[in-house]
Amino acid sequence: MVSHVTSHRVVEAVAWKEGVSPTELSPPLFSVIDPEALDTLVQEDADSNTSQVEIEFTYLDYVVQIRNDPTVSISVQDGDKSMENPESFSEQ
């Protein structure tokens, strides 16, 4: 089952890329970013007049790019370059 909470979706997406269970990721997401703050920044609020939020951070060997539309895009880093085909995980 796919979560609708942004921090959980990031963990699920990175775990999928790594080929492991989300509970097997090390270090945990909270060691690189505050999951509650991330969820608060990206939460969907139909009544909100805030501008679109875009966040980018590195977790394990991945660059995680998040927009509040709600799409989680993950691109794999290869040294100083990112691979050409980032994978996107959208809420269905």
C-alpha cells in the first residue's frame, strides 16, 4: 500500500530504487531531513493561497526532488552528474 504522506512516499521510493524494504534503509530519512517539517511544507491544502513548494535534498546516493503537486521525483546520482532518466512517483 502506498502512503499519501510525503516523507513515507520518499522512503518507499528510495527503498524501491534500492530493492529493499523501507525499514531496511540506513541511515533513516530523519538523519538527513526532518520528516514532519517535510510533510508540513508539502501538504496539500486546497484552501491555501501559498505558492508552490519545491524541495531538493540528497538521501543515500539519490537526489530527491519534491513538488507539492504531489509528485516525488528521484534521480540517481553518478558522481557529480545525475543520470538522464529520473523516476517519478505520483499519487494515483
